[in-house]
Amino acid sequence: MIHFLLLIICAVAIYLSCEWFVNAVEWLGERLNVGKMAVGTILAAFGTALPESVVTLVAVTTGATAEAKDIGVGAAMGGPLALATVAYGVTGTMLMLKRRRERSAVLAATGMPPSNPLTYPEAEDAVGTEKDMRRLAKDQKWFLPIFIVKVALGLVAFAFKPVLGLLFFAAYAVYFWREIRGGQDEDDEEEELEPLKFQPRAASPATWAVVAQTLVTLAVIFFASQLFVKQLDAIGPMIGLSASVTALLLSPIATELPEIMNAVIWVRQGKTKLALANISGSMMIQATVPSGLGLLFTSWHFNAALLWSGLVTIAAIVYLLMTMRAHKLTPARLALTAGFYVLFGLGLIPILA
């Protein structure tokens, strides 16, 4: 019961910390004069990807055995999988619920019947504008080839493979530079930011308060995420799950919980662009930084379960790209990406058996 209680406490702590974190990071983006997309793809993603990146770093650099180092490799593969499936799926589900509430409010206010086509305009069914979808597709096109190379390297062995880890760091540096140089979009509307939690009465909070709130919330997110993972590791065997299943199936969701919580908060606030940017930006970090660490400090050799996780992640991203290319990415279709995680879980059964 203590483990279950701590699990709930950690989840609440992560959600509340993310609420304060997104508040601070939007002000931080305003202070640094970066575009809205960069707030999600760089600033927010860097903070929310910290827990799983540290898991990989600690595992691959301090692991005394090959099994201990494999935990880092599993984290490097599980993170992108959870983001490409569960995080996008939750975002789509939240967007559907939000729009359903908005439509119900319109019907209640106007008395229009549900069958009236004006109640359900086609443009409202899209996840975002055409420009938003092009930006999201561009991020996925960056992610997919890097991730395919990452999986392919797990199937081969050669002498200079560790050196290739540096190329993954270089790939993220190029992506980082591109996002920061992007600046403000011309069609970005100037939105009035919510007051900073640390200085709720200040129309323009002090820079030190913005930085302090960002760092404090990051620290809480980091430690609460680590404690959340430990509780899952303890609960898994109690409910009959093996350590392998817990590590591959549950732990990735726990480490990606900050991104999922951020998506829930931003969609609720009507900032879907930031929610999607946070996920795609975190995916780029997960595809490069932990992978580079894994290549440098481990043999980076995949077993069947790791290969399966890579294939499912690739399938989820291909599904998203095909849907966006056909201009048919609706909240419902975005929510369907969570089904790929179910597919991953079902595929683990014969592999781990």
C-alpha cells in the first residue's frame, strides 16, 4: 500500500510541477525572445526529457555489469516509443474531449441541433492549421531517419561503432540551432501570458523569478519521476509482472510522464501547438542524446524486445506522416497512435515467453 500511495503522490507532484513548469517556460521563452515552437521543441523538451536522459547517463556510465548498462539502452529505446504512441495518443484524446465540450457549449448557447452541419465545420476536425502540420511533419521527418539508423546500429557490430555516438550529438546540435534560429512565426498571435506563479501580482515578473521557478519545478519533476519509476519497479512483481515487462512496458510511460502532463495542460489551455512541439522536441532529444551515450559506453546490441520496440516506434511515426501527408490528421486519428503501444505490449508476450 505504501508503494501505491507513493505512486499516486508522485503522479500528483509531477502534474502540479508541470503546471508550474509550463507557466515558467513560456515566460522564459518570452525573455529569450524565441518563437513559440522553440518554447515547446527546445525549452520545454529539454526540461521534460531530463529524467529519462539522466537514467541513460547513469546506467551506461556507472553500471558495473552488462545487465546494468542494458537498462540505459532500454531507456533510450523506451522513451521514443512512449512519446510516439502514448504521448501523442493522450494529446489526441484530450483534444477530442476539449472540442466536444466546446461544441456542447455552442449547442447549448445557440440551440442548434447536433445534425446541423454548421455545428461541425470541417476545419475544426483538423488537429491544427496546415502550417502547424507542416512543422510537425518536418520534426517527424528529422526524427525518423535518425531513429532508423539508431535501430540499425543495434543489429550490427564493428570496431568504430562507439565513435558514431558523436554524430548523434551533432545531429541534435543542428536541430537545436535550426529551432532557435527559427524565431517567431509571422502568424503567431501575441497571447497574454498567465501571471508567473512565483510573482502572481506582477504584470512582468523579474527574470530571476522566471529562472528560479523553472529550476525548482524541474528539480521536483526530476526527483518525482525517479521515485515514480522506483515504485513501478516494486509494484510490477507484486502484480505478477516480470522485471523485463516492467522495464519495457511501464517504466517508459513513467519517465515520459512530464511530457504527457505538459500535453494535457497545454491542450486544456488551448495551446495544442505547444503540446505537440513539446512531444516532437522531446522525441528528437530521445533519438539523439541517450543514443549517443549508449553508443559511446555500451556495445549497443539489441535483443528481440528492443528491436520490437524500435519497429513499433517506426510504424507509429510512419502512420503519423502518412496521415499528415493526406491532410487527414484529426484528434481521433492522433488518439489512435496509443494503439501502437498496445500492439507493442501484445508483441512482448511471445518474445518474453
